[in-house]
Amino acid sequence: MAIKEWSKNSLLGIEDLSSDEILFLLDEAQSIKAQKTIDGSITESLRGKRIINLFMEPSTRTRVAFEIAAKSLGADVISIAGEASSLTKGETLKDTAMNVQALGADAIVLRHSSPGSPLFLSKIVNVPIINAGDGAHEHPSQALLDIYTMREKLGNLNGKKITILGDILFSRVARSNLWGLLKLGAEVTLAGPSTLVPKEFEKLGARVTHDPNEALQGADAVMLLRIQHERQQASHFPSLSEYANVFGLGRSTFNQMKNNAIILHPGPLNRGVEIESELADSNRAVILEQVSNGIAVRMAILQLCINCGEIRR
């Protein structure tokens, strides 16, 4: 039976969400997007709330989308970058968060290079913590907007074939999408160089292949991932040009997919590496729609977590 209300005041990851919770949140995002489309109005359900974006890693899409989402709900939002915080003076993340809470924060959106940092903070402060990416662990809001976009384009994801191609080993986006897609019944294939897509991922329920043609054959959607150079201590393939020649999405490999298949990318996009420009700009790519949908999804996340238990169906 589908859940009738949201009961979590933090969003730490996709792994600990049930399929019903994922669908509840996505339906909330759909309602928000539909209302804005119909009459341009958005409920100011968070008027008077203060939301702090605490971003210890660089970000454009995620940070700006959370800012727009918060302001669209009537909240006040303050964004703090790592280099502009007292962390550069030796203050701990714990003390930074406790001070932010003391200053009247009603929620903290955290991006941090250390896996588990949002969970750590959730046990220390008494305000909702929203994980905006923690190391190579999870990126739940990105996965939710990706899945939202896939549902919007493909319908029910049960039985749909979704391929995630690229740097899986160091990607928090891949992990969160894998958890979410599997819980909604999709068949997930992970593909890329053997050094970046270990067979161990099969233990999580995915199919693993190092043959891009095999990975794309019959796929309903392909999500391309950039190489996470900032998290790698050594090169995991000979060169970018060789990676692009073998694993980049070009016209020949794209033709392995279904006629109505869609292309996704969480950004930032490296044209000519993960994908040819012609395909990135084609009508089969929903990359900019992902960005737009990210606002509605993040509005739903903030609204549900901060008003935990108040929104029912």
C-alpha cells in the first residue's frame, strides 16, 4: 500500500528510502510542477524559514537549484562556500553546523567531500539535513530529478532498461540512481572501462559490462557520467581521446538504443568525451529538462522534510 504521508525530516540518501517513499516524493514534485504550469503559482509553504546551503565542494546546478527552490517556497536562503567559511581557519564541520543552527537555520543543505558527512551532522543538529552530495557515496536529489525525468518521458519504469555509462566507481550519482531505479523495478546496466566499473557492482543488483555496444543495445535510456578526475588518485585509462573513442556516445553506438530512447547527463557535460555535441543538442537529449525538473524535485524535498508529517494524501 502506498504511503499516505512523509515521515522523514532529512534526506540523507536513496539507499534508505522505500519505493513508496520515492514515489511519494516524485508525485509531490509533479504536483508542484503542474501547479506552476497551470497558473504560475507556487505555495509559499516555507515562508519565514531559513535554509542554509553549506557547500564545501564546487557546484553550479545543485546549489543554484536549491536556492531557487527555497526562494520559490518563500524561504530565506543563504549559501556558504567552503572557501568563505570558518572551516578554512580550522573550525570543524560539527562546530560550523552547530553555529549555523544557533543562528536560526531551519534546514541545512550540505555538500561535502567526505562520505557520510550528512549522516554525521544529522546526529548532531536538530534541523533537517539535505544531502547535496557526499564524496563518492550518494547524491539523492540528483538521482530523484533523474528518475523524475525518466518517468516523465518513459512512464512507469518497471521493466525499463536503463544504462549508466562512464565512471561508476567514483560516481555518487551512479550509486543513488542505481538504488532508486532498482527499487522502482528498472533493469540497470552499468558500463565503462573495467577499471571504473568493477564486477562487484553486480552484487547490488546491476548488470555490469565493459562493452558499450552491448550496454546500449535495447536501452530505453542512457545516462552518461563524466570522469571524476578530482576523486581519482591515478589515471584509470590511457587517455581521454581513447576513452572517448571507445566509451563516448556517438552516432554508431547511439543507434544500438531503442528509437524512442532518451539521453541523460547530470552535468557538467564534457562534449567530445562522454558524448558528441550533435547528440547532446538533439531532441533525444533531456539534459536541460533534468536541470529544470531539479527545481521542482528540490522544492518537494525541502517542503516535505521541513514540514515533515504535515503533507498527506
